[in-house]
Amino acid sequence: MIEKAQLETCLPTNIKSLPNTSKAISESFEKYLTYHLGRTQGCHSFYFYEALSFTLRDRVVANWYKTWEAYRQPNVRRAYYLSLEFLMGRALGNHLLNLDATESSREAMEKFCLQLEDVESIEPDAGLGNGGLGRLAACFMDSCATLQLPVLGYGIRYEYGMFKQAIVDGRQEERPDHWLRDGNPWELERPEYTQTVKFGGHTEFYRDEHNNLHARWVETNDVLAIPFDVPISGYKNKTVNTLRLWKSSATDEFDLEEFNAGSYTDAVAAKNNAENITMVLYPNDSSENGKELRLKQQYFLASASLQDVFRQWETIHGNNYENFVAQNVFQMNDTHPTISVAEMMRILMDKKCLNWDDAWSITTKTMAYTNHTLLPEALEKWPVHLFESLLPRLLEIIYEINARFMRVVQQKWPGNTERHARMSIIEEGPYKQVRMANLAIVGSFSVNGVAALHSQLLCEGLFHDFYELWPDKFTNKTNGVTPRRWIAHANPEMTELISSHIGEDWITDLSHISEIKKLSAAKQKTFAKAFKQVKQSNKQRLADLVEQLCGVKFNTDSLFDIQVKRIHEYKRQLLNLLHVIHLYIQIKQGNTENWSNRCVLIGGKAAPGYILAKDIIKLTNNIAEVINSDPDVGDKLKLVFFPNYGVTAMEVIAPAADLSEQISTAGKEASGTGNMKFMMNGALTIGTYDGANIEIINEVGEENFFLFGLKANEVQDLQGNYDPMHYINQDQDLKAVMELLQSAHFNANEPGIFDSIIQSLYNRNDPWVTFADFRSYVDAQNEVAKTWQDQEKWGRMSVMNTACSGFFSTDRTMQDYNRDIWKLDALEIK
């Protein structure tokens, strides 16, 4: 019988790569459809997608084995990316691109009277993430594979995504996103690597034969973590990295005694409670039950992943941890997985019998933390009583970490009790809480922000105390996005155009895209003309989708003005809407000389418990209904709220955008990645001096960017002195907008429904200072409209944005992480 520890040595070593020819793919497709799925050509179209996915997966697997074998060699240093989200999008098209199998697969499908694009469109978006954080993690995984870096991603295999957004009577309704309902052909279950995760119980202390004190976590409620592996292929390089996702399961199927006694519900209660952990992405944590489930998810990810890493280590190295630091590094993506600091201490001390100092040395030399927010309320804190009931052993370790850390702080700043309180991992008060960001900083050797301003503000503000203690820990790693997904896959016409002029090297090294600027004057003119034609084609594709989903016709000669992102006050969809109302008023007053027609698209999801964000969605739809049905407006102005925005939708939206709205309150957006996707696809940005907008300006030049609004320090200076009426009284356009909004013009049959929004705008403590930026925003939008009328100038600016986007590739971001934090060697797979 093969022991678990031996399984990884049983990998096949002579697997041959399968051909990507049209003939080979069509034969495999027919085999899977007929023999594996038991279907004929008259079956439901989902089976066509499954058969083609299995066909492509076969062609990935050979290199997957070779990659895994290369990574498990004794002296290979590896990184582990821990993230509660991976917003992967569709997998089939990505693998087709990376395997260079798109055209052969298209020909193969045509033999069965199928269109490849129709087959691809059947795949659901994987419900493993919510927004920018998860999409960034997905781009990171893509780039690591393309750069051939030995990185293993760890996440949770959610049965349901966050939710599908439906718009009913203008309001958001949340519906289950059961993306796994029909299975996932891209995953491989690995039950032989199942881990056990503990909850509840209590701690017992004992002494070993050498009289050393140890702890045992006993009488726990255990949950099984079953791994499912998803392949992440590199671009045409034979590397296939792994994303390992954990599914929770009960240790026993059900209580047989309870079942026999007739108590069927109680018999399966443990099974249901265990499986609930990975049932839904991000439960609503406004209730105590929601908080408990979310903390369970975070610990489940951390514990299962770390145990798995130690299992892999011991398979090769046994119980010798001397070189563990030299060959392993963990990147914690935001505060969600930062319980890993305490969990690694638990494993090293309680399971591997290391003393505190040795365990702490390993932990603090292998853990690294990425922060993604400047909002203090977004830094997770968990009630101590919740830790006591769910994770008592971890709480003991956290208390000990904090006690030792506070001695360091007190020695550095004796008597400074206010600073001591700020830096403590335990927040005192009527209800004690564990500050997860503080735990992450204390337990890590590296802390990074994700844009230059963000990292600066972390050091100057949010984490200033820690920066003064450990300045060398803090660095910046500006985010990026993968050009394979966001240009080569999402915008194939533009990809072909660029490659025909400068070659294909830019796809794996986006810095080469700057060669567009070096084209001769004649070629630049030809390129710009073709670039505009590609944009028009992409705009038509989006217009067709908008008409299908929203029933509104977009004229493709209009300016496509896009804002798609999570609905939140700091992202200021409200500022966008105030400008739309202003344009509507201008049209109604006849002020349309030299008018630029504009189609405004807003999309994004509001958290289920975020009432004001959901009201903003309702307001958007009500304004749209009035504007789009007004004959005086016609094609001069259109507004839609795009429902159920996600990765696949963005693949249509980004290539079609003319104007990218990046209008967060300065100092509130950590980075943003949508701004990069739009820039790569030739959109011009209107934005504040915030997040990665600053680096975009540095790359493309302020002359190719519509900058407006207060800067972060000016926003900070305004806090406590902000007077909304001051801006109303000095700006007749703003006054007219608010009068129309307050007149119930957009909610004539629903009196009072927007009172909460109006009150938030008039609030003297409004942290987003929306009115303060209104005039500057309108002036910048006027400049947008004026520039749009000069299509030759707009075209030059559009091309320049694409040509200057090279810095914003995640390939560059990953190289930065690797150079400064991970220090991995790239491994060529042969």
C-alpha cells in the first residue's frame, strides 16, 4: 500500500505532450463528447464546452507534471501566495492563448459546425473573487507562470460566488451564483493531500521527556480541507503553475446513532456546518454568525495551506528545518490570511516541537504582507471572545506575540502609552479585538503597499508607528495587470494590429509596447487610423451587449464614458451622477452648441449590507430612465447601469472605452487596476491624483490625462473644515443639480427614496468631500468634450496611452516582488 508521503514521488516522468493540430483536437473533442460525457452533437451546448476543456486540459497536464517535478527538487526556493480571492474569469480562452491553440481549435470546432467563440461563451466566470483584490491575484498567478517563477497559489474553492446581481425596478437584487453547479473541468481533486483543520476545544499543557513545556489543542471540532488543483499556464513556455483551492468537508458523513434514532437533521448537522465554511464567497459579516463564518474561512485557508507546505517540505527534507527559511516564502494578500502568522507558530511549536525563538525566527523570516487599503475601517479586527471560542490556541499565541512585541515598543518609546495602545495587536476597550494588520506587520519581514502614493501614505499615516520602528520593512510594489488577458485575449484585433507593426515581444515584455512611439510619421498615421477602426469595432460589440442587457442603444460615434468598479462612496459614482445630471440640465436649457454626444456606463456590485451603495445603484437607474426616455435628449446623452459586472464583461468593456473614470477621493484608493486595463486598451483617463493614477500620469504625461480635484494632503486638511453649503453657494451649476435632485424629478413616484444620498452629500463630515471636487470635475469633463471634437488629437492621445502602458504589466510587478521579497530563480521547463 502506498503511503501518503510517497505519493508525490509517484509522478509519471515520461508523459508526452499532445499535438495541438486541428485534427488531433477534433479527435480528442469527439472522444470526450462521446465516450467520457456520453453525449452526441445534439446535446446541450454546455457539453461542447466541457469536451473542449478536457481536450485542452490534456494538453496542459504533461507540462503540469514537468513543472511540478522541477519545483520539488531539493534546492528550489518556492513562494506561496495566500489569498482569500482569485477572480480568475474564464479559463478556456486563456489556455487557448497560452498554448497557441486558438486557430487550430477554431478549425476543429468548425468541423462540428460550432463557433469557437460560442463554445467559449458557455463557461461561467469562476466565483472565487469579488473585485480588484481577487483579479489582481489572478493576474499575479498568470505572470508568475509566464515568468517561470515557482509560485503556488492557495485559496478557497467557494461553491457559490459572492452573488449574481439582478436589477429589478432599478434596485440591486442578490441571487445565488452557483458557478460550480455543472462542475469545473479545469480542476483536479487531490483527496490524498487532505488536511485537518481544528476549531473550538481547549489547550492542554504537558512536559516531554526533556522537561520542555508543550501545548496540545484538544477536544476540537475538526473539519477536513480537501484540495482541488487548477492549472495556471504560462504564455507559450511549457510552465504550468498550480492554484490549490480548499473545499471543507466533515470528518464523518453523519452521526449514525442520531440517524437510526430518527433525528435526521441532527445526524447531518456536523456535515452541513463543515461544508458551510466554503459554501459562499465572503458571507455578510454584519451579524455575529457572519463574523464567525468569515473568521472560519480565513483560518481554514491559512491552516490547510501551511500544513500542506510542511507536508511537501517533509516529503523531501524530512523533519530538518534548517534550510526552511532559505527555500520558502509566503505572501499574504491583504489582512484576510494574516492569521497565518499565529498558525505557523502553532505548527512549529505544537507539531514540530520547536522552541519559541526558533519558531519565531522562521515565521518572521518567511512571512510577507501586502496591504491593499488606506481605509482604517477596512483593516480587519476580530472580537477576542470570537477567537476564544473558535481558535483558543491561536489566541494564546497571539497574546504571547503581543506581550513580547510590546516589550520592544516600550523599550523604544518608554512611557508613551498612547503609542503603545495604537501599536498593540490587541485593541483594548469594552470589547477587546485582535488587530489583524498589526499582527501581519509584527510577524512579517516585508510590508508593501500597491502604488507609490499608497505606500507613502501607509508610512506617513496608517502604519506610521510601525514605520518608525522598522523603516526597512516597508516598500512599494505598484500593481499591474496581465497583458495576455487584457490585450491579447480581450482585444485580439488590437493585438494583431500592434504585432504587425512592432512584433510580438510586447506580449511577454510590455515595455516593448513603447516601440509604437518610434514608428515613422507615415506609419504612425496609418497605425492611428487602424487603431481607431479597431476601437469602433470594439465599441459596436459593447453597444450590442448594452442593448441586449439594458435595452438602450449606444451610438458608437458617441464618447463612451465608463466607470465600472465596486459601488462605494469613496469611488464616487455619485460625483459621476452629479455630472450626468448637469449635462441633462444643459441639454434641457438648450446649451448644446458644440456638443459632444456621450454614452455613460456605470457598473459594479454593492455589498449586500451597504444600503447607501445600493441606493446609488437605484439612483443611477432612475436617472437613466428619465434621460433615456426624454426626446429632447436623444443621442446627446445616454446612461445605463450595466448589471452583474464581472471579468468577462470587462473583457468587452475595456477595449471599447474612450474615457476611463478613476475619480476616487484622493488618498482613499490604494491603487486601482481597472485604470490600467483601460489605459492599455487606448482609453483616456479622467481622474484624481490618487492611487496608480499618479504613476499613469508619470508614464503618459499630464497632457494625455484629464486631471482634476484636490490632492490627498488637501483632502486631509479639509477634514473638520468641510462646508458643503460653501460649494453650493458659489457654484450655480452645482446648485441647479442639487435642486433638481431634491425636487424628486428622478423619483416622482417614489418620494423620499434618495433622502439618504442627499443627506450624505450635505454632511459636513463627508469624508469623500464630493462637492469640493465638483467644479474641477466639471471643468475637466468640459475639456474632455472639447478634445473629443478633435478626433485626430483624441486618436493621438489614445495611441499614446497604449504605447505608455508598459509599466503596468504584472510581469513587471512580479519581477519587483521577486527581486526585493521572494528572491526566486526562474526555472525553464523543458
